[in-house]
Amino acid sequence: MMFMEKLAARISHVGLREKLLFSMLAAVLFISVAIALVSRYILVSSLTNELEARGFAIAHSVAERGGSYILDDNIPQLLTLIFDEAKLRQRKNLVSYIFIENQRGEILAHTLTRNLPDNLRANSIPPGQNTSIKLVELHGQQIYDLAAGIHEGLYPIGTVHVGLNKSHIDALVGKLRVAFLGFISAVVLITIFLSSWLSKYITKPVSDLTRLSDEISRGNFDTPLHFGDEDWDTSKCPAFTNTDLPCWHFDQSRGEERPEDLHRTCADCAFYRKHKGDEVVQLGDSFRNMVWSIKLYRRRLRESEEKYRSLFDSGPDPIFVVDCTTGEIRDANPRTLELYGHTKKELIGMKFLELGPDHNGGCLDYFTEGGGGCVYFPKLIHYKKDGEPFFVNMHACPISYRGRHAIIIAVTDITQLIEKDAQLIQAGKMKSLGEMSAGVAHEINQPLNAIKLGSEFLALAQDEGMEIPKAHFREVVNEISTQVDRAAEIIDTLRSFSRKSDMLEESVDLNQPIKAVLSMLRRQFELDNITFDLKLGEGLPPVQAHSNRLQQVVFNLVANARDAINDKSSRDPDSERRISIRTGIDNHLVYAEIEDTGTGIDRDDRHKIFEPFFTTKEAGQGMGLGLAITYGIVKDYGGEIRIRSEKGKGTIFRMEFPAPGVRGGTA
């Protein structure tokens, strides 16, 4: 077993050519030796039998003609007879002796020049047989002694012995052996030559494939593909020189259509063309096609990679490649270095969370939890190397980067856009402050009047020496303090409303901006005979927004409701003048509805009212920015705003905001 294992191990290290050569040589040698041995056995047996038959023929001839000489005791004629038979033509080399003995065992005649050795008389014919053969020795030589009986009628009268020279038989067999050895040697030489040539012919394509495979494994796809009797000129392939074109043969989109003019040379393409030959030749064709496919797709992939690398490096916006598992930045384009202030060396390996600790975690969590597709994250805050914050929009898509699950994130700096938006909102606020100045003045005037009356009462009592009960005095002082707090509250509300909005989000109770706006406008609206119907839900989940900006939204919607009610009242003085405000939660969305009893909105105008500078009011009554700003603020906080309106019966604006959490959506 160990020997067989060692032999198998040695064979496994031998080349295919040597295996074929030795296999064919061993097979031919085995067959030749077998044929030679079988032929030798047949020929030697036939030759021996033939010589023995000749010996017995001589013995029988002597027996037939010598019987009468034995009976007549004519010894001279008997001697002449056996000498003639022994020396006849070629027999002298074969026949060593002939002697005759009578029935009593006495030697009557023999052809030897000396006395007949006794050992030659050991070959006696067994009873019941007429012949016998035995190997004897005469003067150191091996002799086949053939004995045949001499009969006269039915009675045996003697025996004739014919000695055949075994060396002569061996010489003839030796000649046959030499002839067979020569035959086998010639067959072996011819086999070696043919096996060497045939194995080289068989293994040459395999050697070529091995050489090409080695070159390809080293990344050298430019090795010429020489198979069969043709060279494949890739420059003639339109798909190779123009990667926008499909390959006619292995891009199956063309189906069975005939090539158009652009591909008319493709019908003669060597691709899928099979040479006539054995399986090794067919293997070579298949390997050539495989290499061609890899080469073509590799070229396409390289051009595609160069194209997208160029877009990546020259992109005007920062682009990151982030490892989804570790959250580390794997690659970044040059624009990221300019915007964030980090060097490439600092960015590679940095946690993406460090660039936006407040919001980037949501992006990473989205993909690590199995989220798919591209996601859009608007108005996030990132920080530069020196800690300066700025606003960005992020588009994130999952990719495979160097075999790992990664995210490619495109960042757009929207800080300037946010600032302009804030300026526009601020201008809208100033305009709103101007519109509600009369109501605000009235609101402030009321506590001021109360304070004045209280203080004048205390001064008059002091001047006239009036005794004021302590309880009454305390009541007046408390009222003055309450009115001061009321005035301070109104002023704080105005200051909060007029303050430039902070873009950072916070948890806001949706009822709070509604109450703040109504605290400034309610009295003014009531003086204008507009009543409010409030149904504010209790215990609403907070929404991620900013109270100051939501106040602007509520103010814009309430102001538009007032204008719509006044417009309707100008045509129908008896019409209802009411604004209903409702808040609540529905299907995990926190909502606020502002309903008026105004003129309503035409169906054709509903899809345009959120467009900037679109207005249905008369010239000079509005710029058409209020609803556009409102729409932008609601969308910034991941909300939706919808309209239900019926001409002549009023309008309902419904705002819906998601519960606190990660906001994002399919980009």
C-alpha cells in the first residue's frame, strides 16, 4: 500500500506529456511482449514437434525397410540402411545416431564410430505402445532418443533408435528468439518516437493554455490569443473600441436579429467559432472565448471605473464612502477636504458620526438595520474641523465597496440657502408684526390702562389721606403686578416671534405655537368680529421642529383665513366669521387643522397656491410668499400639508408631522 501511495505521488508530479509517453510505451511493450511470448511458444512447439515427427519418420522408415534384414540377419545391409538415413541431406546436422537392437536387446547395427554407450539403451518402449522418446546425454550433449518398434506382421522383432541433436533444435529456437527480440526492439523504438511526437502534439494546446492562464493570473490580458491558424485582431471589434456598443455575440439583447451596418463585421467574428479538432482544440476555443469575454468586460469596467472616479473626484459636492459595519470613512473626494477642513489622511478611518453627531447616527442606523434603496436626509447639521456648524442635505445609497457593505453619501452644503430662507422668513415676520401692530398695541394698552388706574388710585388715596384697607391695597397691588406680567408676556411673545429663527430642532408641543400666535392676534381678530373655535388635543407627542418657525406657519394660515373671511363678508355681510383650530394625533401623526369660513379656493388654484409669488389677492395686498414659506417650513420638519376647500364654504389646511425619530425618505 505504501509503495502504491509513493508511486501515485510520484506520478502526480510527472507532466502530462511524460504520462502519455510512458503510458503508450508501457501499453505497446506489454502487447508486444505478450504477442512475442505467445508466438514463440507456438513456433517453438511447432518446430520441436516437426523435428520429432521427422525423427519418428526416419525411425519408421528404417523399421519398415530393416525388418527383412533383421530376419535374414543381414547386418551389412542394415548398416547401409541406417547410414543412408542418418546422412541423407540435412539430416546429418540433426541426426546424431541411429542404432537397431533385436527383440532380445542385442545391438545389431549403429552409426556411431565408437561403442554404443549403455545410457542410450535406457529408452525402452512401454508395453502397449509403439514409440517412445527420452532425453539422454551423449558425449556431453543433450540428445532426444526416439525409439520405434520393428514388426514382422504382428510380431515385434526389434527396435530402432534415432537420436536427434538437441543443440540443433536449440539453435533453431535461438534464431527465432533473436528474431522476436529484434521485432520487439523495433516496435519499442517506433513506439517511443510515435509516442513522443503524439504526446507533444496532444499536450501543446494544453501547454499554451497553461502559459496563457499564468499570464492572465498576473493581470496580463494583452497576451496575443493564438489558436488554430488565425490571430484575433481585437481592433476590428466595434464593441472593444466603443464600450457603448454591445458585443453582438455574448450580449444576448440582440436576439436573433441580423447585425446592422455597425455590426456587419461581427458575423465573421472569431468569437464562438470552433476549430475542427479534438476535445483539446475545442477546449482552446472555449478558453479563448472566455479570455475575450473577460478582456472586454475588464475594459468596460476600467472605463466605467475611470468615468465614475472622475465624477467622484471632480464632483462639486462632498462625497463619502462609509463602511456600513464600522461607520468609518473609507474614501472621500477632494471637495470634502475643502468643505470640512480635514486632510485626506485624517478623513480616512474617521468615524462618519464625528462629522455630524446630531444626525449621522440615524443614517448609519437606517442601513445597518437592513434599510435598502437610496435615502434623503434634509437639513442636517455637520461640523467643520474647527467646530463651525453648517447645514447639509444628504443622499445616501448602499453600495459594495471592496467586498464590504458600504454607503456612498453625497452631501450638499445648503448653509447659504438656509440663511437666505431665514432672511425671507424674517422679512415675513416683520411684515406680520406690522400687520398685527394694532392688535398688539391694543393688547399692551389694556394692562397699561389697568396699571395706570391702579397706580392713580393709590396716588389719590395717598394725596387725600384715605385709609385703604390692607386687603383692598393688596388686591390693587396684585392687579398691577398681574398686568405688568401680562404686558411682559406680550412683549416676550413679540420678541420671540420677531427673533431670527434658530435652525436647530427641538421637541415642540404643537399647541404651544398656536397659543402664542393667538395671544397676539386673538383680541385684534375679535375686534374684527372673527371668533375662534379651539379644540386643542391634550397630551400630544412633541414634534421635532422649532417653535418660532411654527408660529410663523400658524400666523400665515390664520392671516390667510382672516383675509378669506373678510373677502367673503364684503360680498355677504351676514356670512359666518369663524376660524376653527384643531390639534390631535391620527395614525402616529400629530396634526393641526385651521379651518375658516371664507371664500374657499378654486380647484384650478389649489395646486399652485404653495408656489412662490402666487397669490389670488389684489395687487398690493400680498406678495404670495406666505404659503410658500409655510410649505417649506412644514417640509423641513418632515411634515405634510394638505388642503380641503369648497368654493364659497371655506378652506381647511391640515398639517401633519411625524412622531420624533429619524426622518428620511426615499430619494
